[in-house]
Amino acid sequence: MRANTPIVDTAGRGPNTIQRWTLLLSCLGWFTIALPMAHSQDDEQPVTRLPNWKLPTLGGKQMWTDHFWRQGWRIQQNAMTGHWRLLDGNNVRHAWGNRAACDAALQQQGLGDELAGAQAIVLLHGLMRSASSMSGLAQSLSDTLERPLINFEYASTRSSIGDHAAALRELIAGLPAEVRLSFVGHSMGNIVVRHALGDWQRAGDQATLARVERVVMLGPPNQGAAIARQLAKTGIFGWVTGKGGMELGPNWTDFEAKLAIPPCPFGIVAGHLPESNLRNPLIDGASDFVVSVEETHLPGETDFLEVPRLHSFLMDDPVVQQAVANFILYQRFIPPN
């Protein structure tokens, strides 16, 4: 068939219905990606707010990173296209386009600073996970401590840990200056926190560092991850986990210098599976099947707790959830008598 021959249906009447809809949907798909990209390169340009229907979203899921938070509303940036969107506390999209459009739409909501004078807890999920993986812990801490919770979403496989830390720092900078902070991270989320702390130290930002009261680390690869070093040899690991995953593995030696030890009380929870359980041959010694107990340690740790749980489910364990609350209150995983 020649290139200029029209596509016809079997009766020869021109493009059929299915082909028309396919063409239309393809054009719309390209429009929704290309247009926001065209307007997101320079946020100094006039507000570019694209037509919006208040649609429910998944909240992020490896494609979006939070940059601003207020009363559960979030401004996120897409890690692939670079465009921005505004979500409410139920993950419904209220605006999208460039950053200025989302800022303007948020201002229209008339939200106050409910965190003024508060002690907030910031949760950070791990590699290849999302904020929803921390929802059980968030609910437990909310019930136990009655403190505001910020469940930070970041596209863990799409950027470097330094990029994630920069987004976290931007989110913290957008909170009221008097808010006291505790960080609770799972796996790579702890390394994002340590990078942010290092960034504040290098910038001489003592005011922000002084606001950080507690850090609780669940399964942190504080010495890098042997499993990441081994899997990186396949070539597939880096393609799946991105630059952040490689920084935990073969690039750890150079990367580690960017990380800080928390300048506040910090506790570490490590998974230690019983000897009778299936062992991971890529990890030496006791482990949670992903991170070894030895890899979780960090000089100066205030308290340390081992639990018989798999890495991926540490934050869902009731014992761990109570231990996190105890540490935030008492600087100990087991409360004093």
C-alpha cells in the first residue's frame, strides 16, 4: 500500500470507527504529555494552568515527587515529563501545568498553617515503594501520638538520592519555621534523610538542623547494601532501580561522603530473621533478607532494636510501630519504667 493511500474499512468507506478513536486517543495522549512539558521548563513564565477535571489519582507511585505540603494538600512534579500538579488529601487532582499554576490554585483554597507550633512527623518510604507503604505506620503514630503526619512521596527509581533530598528540603522549607520535626524512614528513605541533613550542614543551615528532634530508621542500609552491589553486576538492577539504587550499591564509596549522621537522638530498627528461615545467599550474616543487621548500624546510635521481620514489612509490625512511637516520646524503643 502506498504511503498516501487512505486507511479504509472492509467496505471501502474510509477510516473505520476503531481507527478514528485510536488516532484521536493517540493525539490526546501526546497532548497531555507534550503540552505540560512545554510549559514546565521555566517556572518564571506566566501562570500556565491547563484545563482540569477533578480526577482521582494514585498519589504518585514512582512517577511523582512531593515539593510542597499544606494540610494534606501536595504539589508534585512528574519525574518523567517535568510538569506539576496539585493534589488534595484524597489524591484528587485540582490543577496541573507549571509550578506557578499549582501555587496559584493552592492559594485559592485558603488553607491555613495548621502546623504552626506543632511537632510534625515526616515519613519516607523506601526504594521501589510509595507513600502508601507507610500508611499503616502513619495511622498508628497518628492514633498514638496525635501529631501531624507528612507522608513524603518521591519517585525513588527515577532520580538520584540527592534529588530526592533536595525535594525533601524544599518541602521542609515550605513549612512554618517554628515546626519541630521527627523523621521516620524505611530503607532508602533513611539515606534520603541523611543526605538532606548533610545538605543542611554544608549550607550552614543551623536553624533547620535545630528543628530536627528525632530520627527513627527502619532497615536502613547505612553501610550501603551488599545485595545492591551483587545485583548491579547483572545490569538489570540499575535499569530497574535507577541512579538511587546504584548509589546504594557499586557507587556507595563515593556517595557516602554526602551523608550526615543525625545531629539528634536517632534509633535503628533492624530485621533479624530466625536461623530456621530461608536465607539470602547475597547477604552475609543475619539480615531481614534485604539488608544485613551489620549494614544498619551507624556510629552514635541512641538505641537499637532487632525484630524477626522481613525488610518489606518492618513498618507494618505492631511491635515496630509502638517502638517508633516510644522513641519519639522517650528517645528509647522500650519506654522507661
